[in-house]
Amino acid sequence: MSAVAVRVLYFGIVRERLGVSEEQVDVEPPATVGRLMRRLTELHPDLAEGVASLRVALNQEYVGEDASLADDDEVAIIPPVSGGTCV
């Protein structure tokens, strides 16, 4: 069984820290979001410390780490959003 190729989109501070807005990543089977996240921390060690706070959307739907991946899926990595002030 061959690796699954997914398109990973980065947003916010993650995009700033990595210096890329998207990339293709191959995930070995069984391809899941959890396995993808482990692969991303191998490729980008800076992600490791904050990976637990990231949200993941698979084809524009929020999912957990057990969600299965297929070729050409779009995976968005979304950091927590905070800030703003009340006036």
C-alpha cells in the first residue's frame, strides 16, 4: 500500500513560523490526521511544542486525529485564535 498525498494549508502563527502557506505531505498508511500531525512535527520540529492546541479541518470540516485521509484531501492547520479588546 502506498503513501497518501494530502495538501496541507497553514494559517496564522503556524504559517508565519514555518514560512510556507501550503505544502504537499505524504502520509504512510493507515493515513489518519494523527499520523499526519506526527509527520508534520518530524518535518517541522517547531510545531511539536504547540501541536496539541492546533485545530485540524479536513476538506473544510473540523475533525479529530482518528479521521481517515485519502489522496488529494485538503487539510487545514489552524492555530488557536485569541486577542481582541473590548471597548
